[in-house]
Amino acid sequence: MSRVIAIPALQDNYIWIVEQNNQAVVVDPGESKPVLDYLRNNKIQPVAILITHHHLDHTGGIGELLSQFNIPVYGPAKEVIPHQTHRLFEKNLVHIASMNLTYQVIECPGHTLGHIAFYGHRQLFCGDTLFSGGCGRIFEGTHAQMYESLTKLSALPDDTQIFAAHEYTLSNLAFAHEIEPNNQCIQSAITKAKLNLSKHIPTLPSTIGREKTINPFLRCQTLKSQMGTEDEPSTFSRLREKKDSFR
């Protein structure tokens, strides 16, 4: 049985380590040192690197890791990823044979045009597309693309664990609370997030089911009337614009 370890990196990133029987898959290594330290201290051999998108805070550690380990690098076919060995499209499968792991590739453009997520074993590694309480900024894609990407991810089973790549939960929930001040689920989530962070415990993983109760970007149907919009995509756009200027 594999377990997933959060490796804090840079300012607020998480590098995820999927670990089993002294082997590991490394997800979005924005820097190498904390990963190498963890692998060395725990006598773990990495067998693959998974990359969700091209931003440096997700790829910056690849080169140094490959200087020490000869392992494949899986990433989006529609983006240029350093040292990439496997270019992935929608519904491709990534098989990690030695760990008996298989992940399905989900294309989720919006944050970047070629962004992908990896889903398998009720686990979702979604980079900067879906966060607890929020979603990624739209740098390269369109609001429509991000809405469709989130719709796709929210259709996964409710017990799917969400391993997002940043510790943004508390700031996201502050916005969610402003949108829905009477939502008791959001208020409870804020209390729990503050407690976790006070103990230096990640607020992640969340789950798809939980996010449907606290994440405004997955609640566009519920919020449509409140936001004064005609449909869910336009509700998403209104929410994203408000979040972009929220302080």
C-alpha cells in the first residue's frame, strides 16, 4: 500500500512523494534539495517523475534529480518540460510497474494551456488547477477552459483525495467565506485549516466531495442566482474575476 508524503518547497509549494516499499514517484519537484534529503534520509529510490505543467516552481528540480537518478519524466505533451521522456495526452495511462501504480492523464487547460493532472488509486495530483477552496489563476487559457477542466475533475468520485501543489487553503477559504458567509462547511474548514497550520500540518489532501461543499468554483450552479449570472460558466467567470482582485 502506497502512502503520499508532502515535501514543503520554495515559498508555499508541495512536492508530493508517492512512496511504497522503499521506492517513490516524485510529483512536480520545483526544487531538488528537499526531495534529495528526504530520499537519502529514508533510503528511498525514486523510479519516476510526474509533471503537471511547465512553470519553474514545478520543474526546477528535475535536472538535479536526473543527475543522480536515471528515471523517466512524464509530463504534458502540449508543453515544453525539461528532460521530459514521455509526452502525455488525455486518457493516456502511466504505469509504474515496480510499484504496481497506474495513473490516468486528464488534460485540464486553464492555468496553462497544456496543464494535465494524474488520477489513480482515488488520488488526484492536479498541480495548479484545483486547490482546496479555490482554483488556479488563468495565465494562458480562458475562463471557459478552466471551467470545463474543473467540471471534469469534479466528476471524479467524491472520495478522491486532492493533492494540489500549493498551500493556499486558508486564503482561498477567506474568499469562499466572503462569497458564502453563512456556509457552515466553509466556517468549519477555516477552523480546521488554522489548526493544522498552527501545528505545521498541511491542509491537504482534501477530497472532491468536501470541495463541493466549500469551494465556490465547484459551486457555480448553487451560486448562479447570488452572482446574478445566466449560467454556470458565466458564474465561474464572475467568481474568478472577483478572486483575482480579492485581498
